[in-house]
Amino acid sequence: MTRPTTADEAWGLFNSRLFNHGKEETMRNSFNIALAELFSPPAPADREAGLSIADLQRAHVERQEEWCPDQKPDLSFRGNELGGECGEAQNVIKKLERERHGWRGSRDTVEHLAEELGDVIHCAVLCAITAGIDLEPAVISKFNGTSEKNGLSTFLATPAKGCAP
Ligand SMILES: [Mg+2]
């Protein structure tokens, strides 16, 4: 059965249940079941595929082996690579700000900024791999430490042990 995602779909499910199971279920039960399915959290299979930092790190380790197994870039190379990508993102930001101010000069797009920020994330992961850092717990620890230091209530959940790449 397809999980309803709108009130109309829940209503359709309710009517369907009533039609198909009217003899076994009361109207109230049918409606309650349809409502519960509408407001229940989606099952894991229904959720959109996500990406954890640990998944990303594992994928980069795997791809690195495929890409150049005999040539492992060192931390100096990876650090320069990260700096280069930060610079590319900053250059796009500069052009976006130039446009916002209405100043003369070349323009850029938010889509291009998204691409460059993606490069920054990938290069940060590659630095972590090269330095032997398990990045996901480091990112969570840093985020939670900042929340705690500033008296904020938003914290990230700590991942289950045994998930490190
Ligand atoms: Mg780039």
C-alpha cells in the first residue's frame, strides 16, 4: 500500500479501506488508520537517499584506489587542492556580491557556487583521509562543542560506533 502524503490521499485511503474492509472495520477505525499513516514518519525505504560524511569518506577511499592506486597524494598536495577550491568558491562569491551591489564586471551563478562548495567539501574529505582523520565524528564534535560553548540547544547525534571508514 502506498503511504499517503497529503490529506487528499489519506481521504482516498480512508475511502478505499472503508470500501474494502467495511464489514470488519468501523468508520472511525478506518479514518484513524488513514490519519496515523498520514502523520507517521516515513519508513526508511520511503526516505530520500541521504549521504553521511562517513559514506562520502568511504567513497573517496574507494575511488582513490581506483583512480591512482600507486600515487597517493600527500597532505601538502591535498592542502593546496583544498585552498584552490576555497579560492574558486570565493571568486564566485565575489562575482555574486558584485552583482548584488550593481557594480561593473563579470557575473556568476549560485549554481556555480554550489559546484565549487561541493569541491571544497570533497577536498576537505580528501585532506582528512590523507591525515588519517575520521571526519564525521570530528565534524559532529566541533558542531556540538560550538553549540555548548554558546549556550545553544541544537546538537548533532553521535554516530553509532563501528561506522568509521
Ligand atoms: Mg572547483
